[in-house]
Amino acid sequence: MTGSDQSTVDTSKALANAFMKANPTIKINMEHQLGGSEGDNVVKTRLSTGEMTDVFWYNSGSLLQALNPAQTLVDLTENLDAAKKFLAFVASSAGTEAVTAAVRPAGPYRIKGSKLPDDAIQVAKDLQAYLDKGATSPALEFLSPIKGPSLEQITVAVGSGLTRPAEGAAQYDKDVEKQAKQLGLAGW
């Protein structure tokens, strides 16, 4: 299951098709979901009912803890080996080559051995130089174990100039604390 925006659809199809060509005994069925909070609700519902796909594409910085990963992201049943093989392909230079053939890269590649094409957008090339030097660190959203449910609205308000950045940060801190308490997480 992947997002439904055209770039994500094209990327996931390119990866699935290239993987199936290299592994003809493994079949991948693609599903696409809505983005934003609507897509989050689909993922949560399917996980809680046990009807989720074996592999799904999800923003790891999103409301991951709200998915209850200890209980919902465990056994891949009989498709475990195929799923692991596919994910290894996605994180390989062969995977980035498949994506590059279908979609112009919008950012740098973090996979060793993968090279941006000459026609990549300049910002991707500029960012790649920082990655290659090891001069980067993960964004806060990937370090934080939880996201507040109002993140989308807060970032839109800050990005559009309706809320000052410091005020948005304070709103977000309160939102995360509220979410953590609702989930019963220790230390909040």
C-alpha cells in the first residue's frame, strides 16, 4: 500500500515492476491510499482489524506510535521472506535505478552506490553533496517517537504566515504532550 499522489504511484510501480522482473516467482499487488489524516485513518483501521497489506509505505515521521507498532507491525505471515527481499531491493542501488527510470529524483539518494542522474534538479544535487560529506542529521520528526494530531494544521498555519514559528513550535509541543498522555506513554 502506498500513497496516491502521482509521484508515489509512479515510484511504487517502478519498484514493484523492477523487483518482479528480477524475481519472477514473487507477485506484488499494489494498493494506493489517500494522503494526510484520511490516509492515516485507513492505515490505523486496517492495522487494527488485521487487514493490512504485508508491506506498506508510510511516513516514518508520522503518527507511528499511534499505530501501536508492538502489536500491529509484527509478523508478516507466510510472505515474510518475499517482503524482506522486496524491502532489501527498495534499499539498493538497483531500486534507486528503477525509480530514477520512472521518476525524476526530487531529492538526494541516501543509498550507497546510488548516483543522481545528470538531469536531477539542482537542489537534489546540492543536498547530495552534504550527504556525501556526512554533514547531515535526521529531521526532528524522525527522532521524535510521537507526532501530535494537529501537526498538519500547525505547519500550514506557520507556513502561510498566520502563526509565528515560535508560537507554532509551542503549539506543537503542547499537541505532542497531549497525544502522548492520551496514548498512556511513560515520561510525559
